[in-house]
Amino acid sequence: MTKTVFSLCFMCTVRCPIKVEVENGQVKWIEGNPHVPGMQGSLCPRGVAAIALVNDPERIQGPMVRTGPRGSGEWKRVSWDEALNLVASKLQEIAKSYGWRSIVWGERANLNTHVVKTFMRLIGSPNYFSHDALCKGSVNTACRSLFGYTDPEIGIDYKNTKHIVLYGRNFFEALEVRPVNFLLQAMEEGAKLTYIDPRVTVTATKAHNYFMIRPGTDLAFNYALMHVIIKEKLYDVKFVERWVKGFQELEAFIQPYTPEWAEKETGIPAARIVALARELSQQKPSVIFHFGYRGASHPNEIYFRRSILMLNALMGSIEAKGGLFFKKGPKEAGGKPARKLTEQDGLPKVTEVRFDKVGTEVFPLPDPNHGVPQMLPFAILNEDPYPIKAAIFNRFDPLLSIPDRSLTERAFEKLDFIVTIDIQWSDIAWHSDVVLPESVFLERTDCVQQANGLKPQMFLRRQAVLPRYDTLPAPIIVKRLADRLGFGRFFPYETMEDLVKWQLEGTGFTLEDFDRKGFVAYTDKEIWWDRENGLKLKTPSSKIEFVSSLLENAGYPSFPPYEPVLPPPEGRYRLMVGRCAQHTHISTQNNPYLNELVPENVLWINRREAERLGINNGDFVEVSSSCGDVCLRAYVTDLIHPEAVFMLHGFGHTARFATRSFGKGAADVVLQENKSDNVGGSPALDDTLVRVRRAYRK
């Protein structure tokens, strides 16, 4: 028996629409959904490799309870009732002693996040956080400071652009299928690509202009671009006069930051900076300065991301074809969005201070919907603002995601109870007290994806095959836990199909409407706002705020003076981390197909520096920082700036049951210092200095 199921991939957070071919209860083929523009049937390596998930014998196959010391690998398989009863009783016991605020829930934000947030409100804990903040918290804050919208509420019109500028956004490796296809289409029609990065990535090889910039000096580059654009009046005068608040202040601020000044700071010749500014001005407003996907590199991250967004505004590329646009929701098309459990009447309002102090004078600006996760170890160790005693982690591994693993491990020793919900043996699952196995995405239906954009739509992840093992969808786990804690009535479903039907009430769509193409649309016409008078900005001034109310009211300047980035001392290098096309963060290294393609990471090091250190290509090297040391092979190359070294994120796993990834490569978090952009909220993942020396054995 064969069937076709339209669904959404979950091998990363992009959620590409897919078509799944099933034969006799087995997934036989996965490809991009041909009904969705931009997919063209294509899929990245990770999406295709999802076919290995269902029958992987190294999956977590049933609820597990630890019987030995944490990290010992001693486990007992139990029933769901036994596992959930234990979790409920331990949470109640901890709450009795320390209050419900002592419980945190961290996850990779997903389609079911509203279920978890409902649970946390019901128990009275403010301490939900998501991995999103580790990746792009400062991008979120930067967008709100200028437009009043978060970064997920802003879209990019790749297919109509004439010129796109990418700052370390390794577009063709850390990839999203539809944007890649749209940009390639635009480039075939003459669009230009400018790429700025201390490392020559695959994206750099596709660029018309490539700038090997000194690590950490991108803000200086942007200030010099602004200097030229304003001095030579290359900006969109009409748009800026109509929509920008604070242009005169920026014009005065930018005076000293000339291309000649920037050349000394960035290593980029002044003439090239001037030429780029003039070229971009000829192509406005169909110009994109990409504001980034991972925006968590340096302590000045928010100001760098703001500078990118301000360059878009200077080009008039806001709400312009080939530029940026604000995503339109169902109401713009006369429709209603899917419901969320968080919208129910009767939910308590939680007023406790968060563990990370977001919303206080310590972190007044980061988004409380995501928090500042890298503060968790400090909150636990210092019991400030209060003791944290229990943690639940859902498809998120803090041991491989939060900088300074040693610090995180010390903090977690103080936790009385750790629960992990996951499909596989992550490092945090290995160090948990209870592990609750989630069904893989091919085995479950998830909540509705409200896909806002130029044409608002809804997509649905649909169950393609039955679960192979004793696993459950996360919303079912949450509901059963809520039942045991006495507030199950706020989870009005028994199955995922029940929950989706509840969400769709009032939208005019049914579950069956998704069968034919995998999505439903509110309109077939693109919705653009009038650039003359129709921009619906959410700032207090209803303008694009170069001088930001959000920043200024919190006591931060809109334009702080630039702080020079000093070259590392001799023998030290700025550690950079990043992604590849074959892996997603820390979650795919044990996939049999992807592990075969990229089994471990290596350390990129400049050839001249390697020769000075006596390091040959393929040698094992020891890399050390103030936080720890790791050993991995060297990749000696001319394709990286001599002040930097680079390694892929996501390796160095220690969970022994994940045999393919166990002990392969090195974890960047062992080296990274836990420091932050205190204004925007992101960690500074590329701001650690390391030493490198040849290791004569691993």
C-alpha cells in the first residue's frame, strides 16, 4: 500500500514543505513539496537524510529513568505512566520547597511552543526560554528598536533583488531551500552578491564582491558605507524624509568614520568601500543588506545589526520589491489566524522576575518570549534572583549550546531534577534524571504553522507513518503531565488531530483542506503596503527610529562611539564558529547518512600562521582558551584571515549511546567564554581568543 503525505520537514527550524512517499508503512522517499513556489522538488542533505530517523536503532525507544550517577549511562526502561508520575511528583516536591518559579523550561522554539508556554503559565513559572535567543536575540532587539517588529516578522524578497549584501551569512551552506532557489534565480537574471567574512565559504565563492574583513570589524565597515552614502547623497531622499526619525543625528555621528579610517580598522581598501556604496545606490531600492540569521558574535552585536537595518532604510528598501517587507498576517487578507492555547481565558498572569532578569534594569531590552539562556548557569550557581532547582529541556541541549561547558556542568550539579524530551541521546539527555522520548516528525502531526508573508498561509506537519517505538508527540506529553498536576482542562485534546481541529476553529479551514497540497492560503495576491503613507510601523513615533525610543528610554545610546578591535596578541586567534550544509546545530551528527558525509569538525587555520607554529594539514592540534581545551585536526588554508581560526559547531558529543557521534571532533562550547551583548541579549560566540599548538597525539 502506498500513499503520499504533504508535511513539513523538521531536520532544522526552517520547516521546508515536503512530500513524503510511504510504502507499506515505511518512508521510502522525501522531496520538496512541488506545489510550493521556490521548493521545485528540491531538498537539502538534512531533509533527505530524515529518511533514516524512523528505523534508527540508536533512537530513544521508550521512557528512561536514571539508576546510577548522572552521566554514567545507567538507565531503566519504564512505562509512560511511571515516568510521568515520577516527573509530576518531583516537580511538586521541588515547588513545595522552592516555589514553581524554581523550574525552568528550555527548548528550541517550534510549532508546539504555545503548548509549553501555557503549561509554564499554569504552574506559575516565568522561566521559559528558547534557543532562538542564543542564535539571534540581538537581531530581534535591533529590529524592534528600529521598526517595532521582531526579526521573524520581517521578510526578504530574494527573487526580485538586484543586489544582496551578506555579512558572514553563509547562505549556500547554512541554507534554506526556498531562499537559496529564489536568490539563484535572481542572480541568473543579473542580481549581484556581495559577501563579507574573514573566511572564504562556499557563499564567498559565489559572490561578485568578496571582502576578507578583519574579524569583529563589520560595524566599522558599515559606518564607512553610511559615511559615503550620506556624504554623496546616495540614499533615497524621499523615503528617508518621509519615514526615518533621527537621520540628522546619524549624519552628524558618522562624520569621523571615513573609508580611510575604516581601511585601517577592517583591512578593506577605502576605494572598495566607496565603490560598493556607489554601486548599491544605483540599484536601490531593490537592495538587501541581510540582517542575519545567527546574530550572536560580539558584545556590540545589536549596534552592528542596527547598522545593517539602517543601511536598508537609507536605500529605501523597506517594503520594496527586491528589498525587505513586513510579513502580512491573515487579518490583512480578511481572515483569522489559527488559535493558540496561550489565548485561552482563565490563564494566570505570571509576574515573578525571570531567572535571567529580562525585563529588569539588568536586561531591559531582550525579548522575554525567548529570554537570555546563557544566564542560566549564573542564575543556578548564584541563586540569583532565587534558587533554580529543576529544568526541563525539549529538543535543546544546553551542554552543547551555552558557552563555557565547564561552567554549565558545574551549575547543573546544583539542579535537583533534570528532564529531557528528545528523539535521540543528546548530551543533556545523557546527564538527565528522566528522558521522555518524542516521536520523530515523520511519526506525528504538529500544531499549525501560521506562515505570514506577502501571501499569508497556513502549513501543517502531518503524520506519515506510525511510531516505531514507545514514543509520543511533545504536546501529548505536556497534556499528560498537566493532567497529573491538576490543570488538564486547559489542554482540550486527546490527540494531535484534536488539537489541530481546535486551532482551526473560526479560520474557515479544516484539517482535510491540507490534504491536497500541504497548505492553505488566505489570498493568491501579494500584499504590499503603500510606501507613501501606508507603512504600519510599531515604534512610538510610527517612524523607522534611527534614534531609538526603545534604546534611549532604557538608558542606552542609539549611536555609541566605535570601539576599535585590537589584533589578538601574538600566538592568539579569534575563534569563529559556524555551520555546514550537512548538519543542524548539535542535532544531526548521529544521523547515519549525515555522519558519513561530515563525521567530525576540523580547525581552519591560516597557512602562514600554521607554518609559524609547525602545523601541517591534517595534524592534530590542541586549542585552548581561558575556559578549556580541545583536540582536533587542523585544516591549513589560505582561505581564512590570519587573525582567526574556525570550527564547525555541533561536534564533540559525549553521550555513549549515540555511537556514531560519540567522541568525534570537538565542542566549541568547551572553548567559548560565556559573555554577552548586554543590550541586545545574544551571547558573543565569536569573541573568545584561543591558543593553538601542535598535538603529537590526540
